[in-house]
Amino acid sequence: MREVFHQSLDEVQSRLVEISELVADAIDKATQAFAGSDVTLADEVITNDRRIDELAVELDELAIEILARQQPVARDLRTVVTALRVSASLERMGDMAEHIAQLARYRFPERAIPKGLKTTFTKMGELDVDIARKLTDLLRTQDLRLADVIRNDDDLVDELHATVFEKVLSENWKGEAGATVDATLASRYHERFADHAVSVAKKVVYLATGDWAADTDAIVTQP
Amino acid sequence: MREVFHQSLDEVQSRLVEISELVADAIDKATQAFAGSDVTLADEVITNDRRIDELAVELDELAIEILARQQPVARDLRTVVTALRVSASLERMGDMAEHIAQLARYRFPERAIPKGLKTTFTKMGELDVDIARKLTDLLRTQDLRLADVIRNDDDLVDELHATVFEKVLSENWKGEAGATVDATLASRYHERFADHAVSVAKKVVYLATGDWAADTDAIVTQP
């Protein structure tokens, strides 16, 4: 029984890593599609998001089955409850990647990135991909130093997000309303993607260090 | 022991209702602040959001304590896990109300609602408030018919959300970039607020009808 249980907990962890890998691929392709107006790549991201959603549902089912059948306590219980919360955040990260892909798709054959913001969005996209890859490593290795790196990268994304609004609201901005809408939404999706990653990283840290009840998205989204 | 347990489950439910009431008050005040450029009301919403966040954390702690100490099974287990998920959605709804209040605050003393969109945003705001009140009733009474009403109202919010983009992207739109940004973000926050409510309503329905594993935000956010 004990052995079966630990197999289940290992299974929970490996499924989280699997979902996180798919999310990293999704944001990689979504940001490429967005930068290069690649509608095929955008469609791929949109289609693949269903798989992420399914895997998140299946992981939740597994977690609840473990709660019901094995009634874990202490750290094992925390692991299972954390998995439920992490899967919800990973699923939302997949949605953000999908939204970015949809922006590329809607504007096709025109470019989705408004003029004057190409460098900014390229950097934001690279940071998001980097964050997603580090998050996968964090989930796989539990190397908590990665959580700090992710948080620093998120600060950079927040700075770029602020830059987008500065540019759009400056007198030099010549974009039409459509470009302004795209810039606003795209910037928000890039920023939210990184926020969710920080939220996951915090959950992993709190699980490891024990001070886990204090972590919620509530805290993360507070200034 | 049995009696203590049922007291705890009742406590979980009454705390969800309490948080939902605060969220309904928050969106009511936020939409008023947004429509009337009322910075005092906006500040109140922003300050009160901390309380919603705290209550959500406390509810999560209670739910996890119940899992650890009482090891519920079957429907009781589903109730506790659903509470964890619902509290996360309610907390996000509070965040959306806060974001709307922040838009009112940033633009003060100017109006946050861009010209030509007052009627649309007033309707969206009224629908969001209505949805939040109905959600509180649903959580209190478990009257599942309310879930259908909430879903219908959400469809109306989605239509208004589409209207905002139609107007902003039409040739008649005279708003400057700042107005376009505000309209885009405000519309998105109003729409997400209603989405989260539908997500909660679905969880309550699935809990009552038993087909609960199929529900996740993943499904809700799929087209």
C-alpha cells in the first residue's frame, strides 16, 4: 500500500512536469507565431491547448482519487493539494499562450505586433519562454534557486509591460485603435503568463519549506 | 466526531457565501466608481480586496485542515475540494473588481469610461453585479436554476464585450490611445469577472449532480 501510494505521488509530479513542458512549447510557438505572423504555428498552439486542458483535468482526477483512497496526511497531503493548485495555474498559462496565438491569427496576414513595439514584445516573449522552461526544471528537480530566477525574470516582464503602456500613451504613438488594442491585450497576456509562473514557483517553494498555507494567488497578485 | 465534521462542512459553505457577498459588494462599488469617477469608492474597493484575499486564504486553510484531520470521502471530499477551487475563483473575481476600481483611480479626475461607451459599460457593470448577487444566492441556496441564469447573463456580457471592440475598431471611433487602452482593459475585466462566476456556478452544479470531475476552468474557457 505504502509503495503504491508513493508511486501515485511520483505519478502526480511527473504529470505536472509533462504539462509544464507542453506549456513551455505552447508559449514558444505562440510567441514565434505572434512575431512572425505564422498562422500555421498559431493554429497548432490553439489545437494543442485542448491537450493541456485534458491533462490538467486528468491530473485533478488522479489527485482527488489519491485523496479519497489513500487519505494522505502531512507532507503527502500538501503535495496533492499543491498539485491541484499548480495544475490550475499551468492550465491558465496554456490559455495565455493560446490567446497570444489567437491575436496572431486574427491579424493575419498583417503583423500582429504593432510598429515600434517589436523589440519589446520579442524580449517579453523570450522571457516568457525562458520562465516556462525554468518552471519545468523547477517542477522536475525541486531546485528552489530556480524560483528566484523566475521571480527576477517576472520583474523584467513587468518592466516591459509598463514600457508598452508608456509607448502607447506617448505623443509619438501613431498606431491606430486596432494596434492599440492588440498591444494592450498582448502585453497583458505576456505579463499574466509570467505571473502564473511565479505563482506556481511560490507554491513549489512553500511546499518544500513548509510555510505553504500562506501562499495563494491572492498574495501573489497583491502589490 | 461526525457532528463536528458536519459543522466544519457547514462552516466551509457559510464562508464561501461570506466571500461571495464581499465580491458582490466589490463589483457593485467598482462599477459605480468607474462610471462616476468616484475615487473614494475606488479606494474602498482596493482596500477591501485584501480582506477578500485573507478570507480566501483562511478558507483554504480550513479546507486543508478538514482533509488532514477528518479524511472525508465521497460527497464530503468533493465538497471540500470544490471549496478550494471556488475560493480561488472568488478571489480572482475580487481582483477583477479591484482592477476596474484602479482604472477609475488612474484616470481621476477625468472619466475612466471613454466617450461613446457609457451605455455599454453601464450595462456590463449592472450584469456583473447581478451575476455576483445570483452567485451568492446559488452558493447559499444551492438552487441550481440560478446557474442557468448566470450563464445566460454571461452570454450577454460576452456580447457587450464584443460590442466594445466593434466600436473601438470602427471608423467612427475618435478616442485617443489612452481611451482605447482603458476600453480594452475595462471590457476584458468585466468579461473575465462573469467568466469566473460561470466557472463557480458550474462547480456548484457538478458538485450537486455528481458529474464533477469533468468540470474545470479548462472546459469553461474553451470556446
